[in-house]
Amino acid sequence: MVVCMENREIFSTITAIPPVFVRLDGRAFHRLAEMLSLKKPFDGRFNDSMVQVCTALVADSGLNPEFAFTFSDEISLYFTRLPFNGRVEKIDSVTASFAASALTLALETAAPLSFDARVIPATEEFAIGYLTGRQNEAWRNHLNGYCQQALIGEGIRPKKAADQLRGLPAQDLHEMMHTRGFNLAATPAWQRRGVLVYKKITQKEGFNPVTREHVMAERSAVSVETELPLFTSPEGKGFLGKLVAGT
């Protein structure tokens, strides 16, 4: 009896309709941090490597996301057109494997790396709320990271430090560092607000050899924004509105 393998592939026909986000999360990256002796709570080399991964996903992967937002070990890709006819299984597996390969190259590590991936259906309105929520999570991650390292530096074990911080309001965490003479608002913006890698349309002068005239042509270039506005601010809302609308 001949068995058709395609008929036995689970979930292979599930498709998504754009726009969507694909969120990638590093798997067990705490072990990677230990192996590479990454600086805590934030390591500039690791962040630069994650930005390289985002740039490769946007510019070189052939997947064609509109932009990527990253903080810590997380990447959110926004698609208005989907590869693989929207097949969720392929989108998840290819984005995750490409990101893992790109990060391995960027970090020059021999250790295997992996990401998990999930597809999140969106609308333009949802996309603005989603990105605002992820930036808020970046701020919370920033607070926890510095506070936990401060407690560990004072001799508290990592697990006990994490338990001590769990559930505390952001204001309390900010005050905790303030009393220790540390201004969290003075840390680099990429630590607090994340980094955005996106396609930017620019005008470039060219020469038409047929008409022998100088003409202006549109070029798509990848831009990296490390000084993002606060997405809940009027400036940030305007920025997001234009970004999601593709204008």
C-alpha cells in the first residue's frame, strides 16, 4: 500500500491572512549568556547581534517583513504580505531557523541556538497596541534586570532576588534603584525602549540614459532606529501610525 505522506502532515494546511506579527523568542538563552560571559543586565555586543539578525530578516531573508522590533532575546516581525502562501507552519519554522542561523553567525559561537516562533493575526489598530505593549515589556524587563543585578551585587542569591522583585510595581522598582543612586532614565534608549529595524523609502537622483535626463528615483533602504520615542507619547503614536501604515 502506498501512503501519501502529505495527508499525514499535521496542521500543514493552516494559513494566515495578513497583516500578522511573527514573534520570535530565544530558547534557553540564559545558558548562552553564561557560555559567552555576557555582561549583565545588558550586553551591547548581544544587542548589536540581535539588530544584525533583524537587519538580515528584513533585508536578506527573502521573507519580506515590513519591520522588526527587538529587545532582550525577542524579535517581532510585521508582515503585510506573507511568504509560503500564508502557511503558518512554514512561516514559523523558516523565520525561527533563519534567526537562529543569523545569530550564530553574528555571535560567532559554535553552540547551537534556537528560537521559537508564533504567528499573531493583526490589524493596523492592533499593531499599534501590540508594539506599545512590547515596548512596555521592554521597560519592565529593563527595570527587573537592573534591580536584580543590584540585589545580587549586595549578596542576595539570584533566585531569591527574582522572588523578591516578582509582582512589584514599576514605580517601586524605579525607586529602589533611585535610593541606590542609580538613574534608570539615563541608561541607553535601546535598553529601555528596544530597537526598530525597518524599510525606509528614500529619494535618490539618477540618470536616464535614454532621455539623458537627471531623474529622481525611489530607493528602499533598511534603517535602524536605536533612539525610539516612547510609543505612548504623542510623538510615539504618530511614529507608529506612519510605520504601520507604511508611509
